Amino acid sequence: MPDLPVCAVLDDYQDAARVSADWSALEGRITLRCHSDHLDDIDALAERLADAEIILAMRERTPFTAELFDRLPRLKLLVTTGMRNRSIDIAAANARGVTVCGTGAFGSAAAELAWAAMMAFERQIPQEVNNFRAAGPWQVALGRQLEGRRLGVLGLGKIGTRMVRYGQAFGMQVAGWTRTDLAGKAAKLGIEGLSPEALFETSDIVMIQLVQNAQTEGMVTADMLARMKPDAILVNTARGPIVDEDALVAALEARRIRGAVIDVFGTEPLPDDHPFRRLDNVLATPHIGYVTAENYGVYYGEAVEDIAAWLDGAPLRVLTPN
């Protein structure tokens, strides 16, 4: 009996891949190998994946560059969770005969995390919980409520639109910006359409919900941060490189803004000595916006479908070059 094609599942941090989907459809058709650790070193990564014909990548945790594809001559199918992955050089993959396809996702998961983390920061929940567990003084923090305050949403796509609706439901004044048809989208949502500069200047909470691309990378500069109110906070659960990370650290260290809520970073996992890990005016989470049981069910469940379709020669949800 010939060897079965090896399917390597990468960056399965929670050992969730096997339990999040029914893999029985692939029983006897592949050899499944799940890796819960993350490798940055390309030599170690190429060695680990040398025998893999199929790889399942979780979001953008592991970059797939032309160099890496060159070192994986057996690779034929790369499945990514979600239908957008900027860390994969799709053109390089296609040039080497590697098919890249994706899965669906629940957009609500990231929106809920953004709102929950922002509320936790505003009401100082982590501080109160830690103090409560330590049997410290009864009440130590002074929270901020949302009603009547001003929310500025940078990016009015699917998640940004959800943020607008959440803000309105909480009685906030909402403004927004988007690159195309700002007036039309603002009117449809019942919000004020502003330039990015005006949005940063007037908002109590600035929430970034942009797609990362050539136009948005580094869009939030030191100048933009300097426009924020001293008691305003910045929320970024979109992509780390949209914000000048060094400029944000400087603003937080100097207390030029009140704080930041962050779920995404330029380098992930975040280095142990990064300032975001020690600053007391930062509420940071390890890129968990999409990490829910429901989302993983879609990711891994549809990945199984993709692999089965590829084995059967059926049509796939193919990604096109960025």
C-alpha cells in the first residue's frame, strides 16, 4: 500500500484541530500531523514540513514566502483558514504548482472581542478582578461609561459596521471614515463621516477596523496619535502594522493618550520583553479576535472539505495573488 500524503497542521496552539472538526472523511486518505508550537526559523520549518504534501495554516501565524516554497518540493496544497492571508505569497505558490485555498469564517467573533476588550479597559475590569483575587481594598479603580461619549471607527467594512451598531446600541455618538463613498456609507449608518485627522482629534475612543494593505500599513502615525485627546484610547484589533508601533509605545509611555486596547502586533508571538507587556495603560490580548470554538469549527471543518475536494479533483475555494 502506498504511503498516504502527509497533512501538516501548523500553529495549533490549543491542540484544537482534531476536536474542532470531523476528520473521518479523510481517514485512510491522509496522514494527519498537528503541531502546537510555532517555528520562526525557516531551516527548522523547512525540515519539519519536508514530507508534507498538504499544509493547513492557521491565519497568518506562519509566513509562506517564495524561499519557503522552494524548500518544500513535495507541497501540493496549502489551505489557510479564512479567505484572505497576506502572509502567503500566492503568486510564488502558484508558480511552483502549489494550490492555495481557504475557508469561511465568523466575522462576529473579532467584533465581539474588540468590544469586550474595550469595555474591560474602560471599566478597569482586569485591575478590579486582580485586586479582588488578592483580597485587596474593596474597589480600586474608577471606570468610564460609554453612553454619551464619542466613538470614531476607522474603516466601515463588515466589522467596522458592527462596531458602529454596537456604539449606537450603547448610546454613543459615532463617527467614521472609509476610503470609498464616505458620505453614502455614513448616511446609511446614521453617523458623521469625518476625515481620519478629524476622527482622531474628536473621538474619545478610536477603533481601527481596516484591512491591511499598501494604503493602510503605517497609516496611524505619530502625527495621528498626537491629534488624539489626552484622555482618549486607541483600539486596534485589525492588524498590527496599520499602527506605527514605536510611536504608540512612545505616546503610551509619555501618557499623551490614556491608553490602548490591542489584539494584533507587528511580530507575533509578541517578544517577551516588548513594552506592551509591561505598560499599565495597555490592555493586550494574544490575537484572539478570531479564536472561538464556533470559528474553529468553521475553519477546520471547511479545511477538511477543501482537502477532500482536492483529493477528489473537485473545485476549490482558490485564493488569488494579493
